[in-house]
Amino acid sequence: MKHTLKKALLLGMAVLMLAGTLSAAKKKKDDPYKKLEKQKDPKTKKVYDFKGMSIILGDWWSDPNQPPASKMQEDQKAFREWTMNTYNVKVVQKASAGWASQPQFVANYCMTGSAGDPDLYMFCIDGRSANVGIKAGLFYDLGKVTSVDYHDASIYDQSVVRLLEKGNSFYTFNFGIPEPREGIFFNKRLLQEAGYSPDYPYDLQKEKKWTWATFEEMCKTLTRDTDNDGVIDQYAMSSFYTCFTANALDSNGGSKIARDANGKFYNNAGSDNSMEAFNWIAYMFSNYQLPQAEGAAWDYFFTAFLNGETAFMCHQEYNAQPNGALSPMADDWGFVAFPLGPHGSQEYRTIHDTPMWIIPTCYDDETINKMAKAVELYNLPAPGYDGPDAWKESYYAGFRDSRAVDETLVLMAQHPNPRYDVLITGISQEDMCNSICWGWRTPQEEYEATQKVWQGLLDDINR
């Protein structure tokens, strides 16, 4: 009996050992990244171990429970899970506050920290917080970080790194290439009905003939009195007026605010190139923009384009995300850069108004260096998506054709141009925009009305 029991115990132990061995072998075999070299801490010479550190990347739009919308997103999610397990860290990107309340939330946290909260935060900010946070000492000087190289263009967007650079100090970063932003969406059906090829804007862009003049010519054709009652009932465009204004200025070598060689901001709205653009904006909105009907929602222009009522809409590329705002549109559509102005760079490009990431100053240097490295590891692209053109994969699923990505977005990403007016607290996007687009003031009248106020704001930020 004793021998039988002993045999049973030995057999059971052997089975458990074999099961463990098989389980380990299966785990090793199933590891899709087993050939990937794990990164090591240069100080310890061992694989990074962040001891369970928990980091929240706080923005105003992310939902961590949103399922992946593409194969690329699925693979990136799997790689991030492997990264967190491998380096013993937890990173979650989620909305820390809404868009309207994010600046105040970030400021409060940077000043007070979060006593007792085990999570560490990095925050996404925009121009509302940028210079204000730097002047108040709320954002850590990333030039002091030694664990990562924010000047590595293969990982970080250098346009963001340079945006608020002062000597060797800088305060913001973002990953990847400059994000393509505002451009022109166009309705292919309406173009065909007006006698154009459905890809005509693409063809013009490819030949560098997509200009203010050709765009205006198309708008003239597409704005019609279809029932001959003397009243226009089909307008060529329904654009977001703030996007249209910023891009028209940039396409002509103008801007509301510019920055000199010494890093000082100055009013550029009255320059010849800017004024030429403002006058063209006023003309285009007066003649070709769908008017806002009484009682219509502020985003009436988007609804009109979505419903196939207008041929053109100047807006941002994020509307083309998988399951994004344009996904239910019945008509087929394309996307081109903003047309070239007569006195611009003659390069199709994008307004660089990308959100920026900051690290609060409420943490010590050691913690910040660990956070920086952990977040870099978390945001590295999954194997197979780390080539020079891999970034395109995240866009194909949202756009209706590949030309939008392979032609338009490529051009835009190659030529980012910083937008400075959004960095000046007190200057609204409505300034030198709203009144001009809707004909309430001439560009010169609006310039004179804002000039003194702007100068006071600029003097304050330049101190």
C-alpha cells in the first residue's frame, strides 16, 4: 500500500513537472516577440524593471476600452501588453478631463500633485496651457531628462520638441511624424455631376496646379441656382471657418502671429501676405460658402457636407478615422491639401497644431526619468510597423481611397508649419476670423480692432 501511494505521488509530481515544462515551452513558443531583444537599463545592465509603476497618459479624447479598429491597432495593443509585462509597468492613455476643462485640470495637478494617488501622470496639452504652464513653472524641462533622447527624430516629432524650445530647454514632446491636419474634403459625386473627374483635385495636386485660382474656378462652377429662381440653392463649400482661415493664411506665407529669430512672438496679421489671404477668405465665404440658416447648429457646415449638399469642406483629417464622423457618409469622398496661395512656399503642407505632451514638475528627477523611459517603450511601434512608411497603416482604414494617404498625407507630413496664435493666451481663434468670414468687418477694420489688445498679450508672453 505504501509503495503504491509512493508511486502515485511520484507519478503525480512527474505529471505536474511535465505539465509545467510543456506550459513553459508553449508560452515560449507562443511568444510572438521572443526574438526581439529586450531593452536594458544602462546603469544596471539588466532588462528594465519599473517595479509595477503605473502611468496615466491624460488627454481629453481617449477611451481605453474602445476596441481596435484595424489590424494595426490590434497588433499595437498586443505589443503594448507584452511591453508592460516585460518591463513590469502599467501605462494607460485615457481622458483625464474634457476638452474644456483639461487646462484647469492640468494646472491644478501640476501645482498640487495627487496625494495618495498611486498613479503618475503625463498630460496632453494644447496652446491654451502651453506658454502659461511654462511661465508658471508647471512643466518639467525635458532638456534635463537623461533616460531618453527627445531629439531622436526616429521616435519623436521634432516639430513639437522645437515648438516651445528656449536655448537647451524645451517642455513638450510627441511621438512619430508630424500629424497631418487640416485639408480639403471633396464630394466625388457632386464633382462628377458638375462635369469633373471624381479625382480631379488629386490630379491637380499631383501636378501642383491645385491653387487658389483652380479651387475658386471649381467653386464658381459648383455654386448654382438649380431651379432658376434667382436664388442660389447649391453652394460649393461648407467649411469650418477657423480651419479655412488658418490654412489660407499659411498657404500664402501669412499668419496671425509669427516668431522671430530670438523666439519673440509678433503680430503678423497686417503683413501683405496675410492681408491678401484675409481678403481672399472674405471673398470666398461671401460667394461660395453655404450660409448658416437661422437656428442651425454651429456645425451646420459639417452636416451639410455629410449629407452631400456641398462639394468641399475644409476641416481636419481626424474626421476620417475608422468609425469617425465621415464614416456614415453615403457619397464617396477624397481629401487633398489646402490649395496653394500666390505668395506662399509653393509646397503643399499642414498646419502643425499637434497636441503636446508634458511631464508635471511635481515629481522628482528620478521618477521623471523612469516615467520618460517607460512611456517611450510603451509607445514604440510593434514589430512590422516600424518602417519609414508604416505610419500610413493607421490612416488607410479611415479614408475612402489610398490617394488621400499616399499623396495628400505624405505631402502634409513632409511640410509641417507651426501655428503660433494658438499659443498666445487671450488670442481667440475667432479673432481675425469670425467677423471677416461672415462679412461683419473688413480685414483692415478687424486688424485695427484687435491690434492694441494683441500687442498687450504679446508683450506679456515675450517678457
